Amino acid sequence: MNIIDGKQIAQNLRASIKLKVDTLDRKPGLAVILVGNDPASAAYVRNKDNACKEVGFYSEKINKPVNTTQAELLSEIERLNNSDKIDGILVQLPLPKHLDTNSVIEAISPKKDVDGFHSENIGKLMQNKPFLRPCTPKGVMTMLEATGVDLVGKNCVVVGASNIVGRPMACELLNAQATVTICNSKTKNLSTKLKQADIVVVAVGIAKMIQGDWIKPGAIVIDVGINRLDNGRLVGDVDFEFVKRVVGWITPVPGGVGPMTIATLLENTLTAYEAKI
Ligand code: NDP
């Protein structure tokens, strides 16, 4: 069994971004907007801001009060769309309920959409002509690359079909010429499907849902899930202690996909910067 060390791969990626940034006169700029004061979202925004500083990016952290109106938020996005200093714009999700998330995402210029959620960027990914790709699935692709395993023709099962992880993940694997099955909460006989998979990616949000005897011996298992147990411990969607006994490769939680998501956000900001000059 091999561990895919997301922390290390992310550190290598950040180091290579920093090397590039050190050679640039104008620094790539990332703006992160947080609406409200949800502690988990605030922590994510702080981590993103720190990561920017570490690689030498220009960064703007914009905190808006919880009662910010849709018009105020759209006008902030418009200012950032027109700012020469800013190459990437990210609005931290989830937004307070009175705001329309979809129109906020669509208001971000697709050229600065470093989360890769704008319909234009999702469309490009679907057409296998990607530009800015959703960070978590792209980070998973970097981790799969690090295993050295050829993805062409492999049977992949993606569990979870959200717009931010499962769907773009399935698309990434298809673009890599794998054969992809995508599962959701209505899928029948999930364990039978998983047993056939060479590569499993799980993004559901149910602690330790995936059991050891559901996995084909030697498979690669990528655990995107982040769940906090009552005792405060963070665990993934995979029952790691049991699943690790059968796999070829597995990602831990924490220290797996999480750090890759932030490093990939920096990578996307550099891509947006390079496309602009
Ligand atoms: P969502 O809640 O948006 O989507 C969950 C998906 O899982 C849905 O498609 C749902 O199906 C499916 N699902 C629910 N129950 C089952 C089941 N029993 N069997 C199969 N599929 C099921 O979650 P997200 O995609 O946003 O996040 C998933 C997890 O990944 C969370 O734990 C989240 O914290 C984590 N995450 C981690 C990131 C990281 O950087 N490591 C980044 C983003 C998310 P249906 O469509 O039918 O409802």
C-alpha cells in the first residue's frame, strides 16, 4: 500500500509556482471575497490568503458583512473584473441564503474565474478544451499523475455528483481517456460498482462510508470527503483503517486532497495571469 502524500505534492507545486513568480515583474493577483462570518469559511479564506503570500502573489482579502446585498456583491466583482492587479477572483462558498450563488459565479469574468465554476469554463472542460479547471478535481488529477499509473482505459468510479467536485472530476477522468461511472445518492448496488473500479474517487460527505470489502485489491482510492467527528477528529468518506489494507494507493484525510485544492488555486491564478499577458 502506498500513501499519496497530498501535503508533499502540494508543497512541491507551491515551490515551483514561487520559483516562477520570483522571475515576474508584476505579481499575479488573487482576490478572495468572504461574505459573512462563518468560521469554517473564514478559516479557508485565511489559508488561501496565506498561501498567496507564501508564493509571492499580490492578494486582496475582502470581508463583506453578512447582510451584503446581491447588487453590492456584484458591484465588488465588477470592480475586481476591471482591476489590472487582479488575475483571479474567488467568492468563498456557501454564500448566505439571500444571495443567488449562480448569478454571482456567472458575474465573475471567465478569464478570472480561478475556481473554474463559471459555465464557460465548465463548458470548456466538457469539450476537453479546458482553461480554468475546478481546483479540487484538478488537484486530484495532479495526485493521480504523481502515482505514475497510466489512466488510459482504466475503470473509474466517482462517488458524488456535485457541480464543484463529482461532475468535473468525472469529466477530468474522461478527458484522460479513462472509462467513468458517476454515482449519486440514488445509485443501486454501489459496492458492486466500486468492486470493479481501478480508481475510486469519493466526494460525498459521509464519514467512513466506503468499506474495505467494497474495493478491488490494488485499486487507487482518492478520498475528497472532509467530515468532523463528535470527538473533533477529521476523517474522510473512506474507512481508511480497513480500506488501506486492500488498496494499491490511497489518500489520507487530513493531508490528502485538501492541501492540493489550495495549491491548485494558486496554479489556476498563474494560468489566468499567463493568459492575460
Ligand atoms: P455535495 O453535498 O454538494 O454533494 C454530495 C454528493 O454525494 C451528491 O451528488 C449526492 O448525491 C452524493 N451522495 C450523497 N449520499 C450518497 C450515497 N449514499 N451514495 C452515493 N452518493 C451519495 O458535496 P460536495 O461535493 O460539495 O462535497 C463532498 C465532500 O467533499 C464533503 O465532505 C466536502 O467537505 C468535501 N470537499 C472537500 C474538498 C477538499 O478540498 N478536500 C473540496 C470540496 C469538498 P445526489 O446528487 O443524489 O444528492
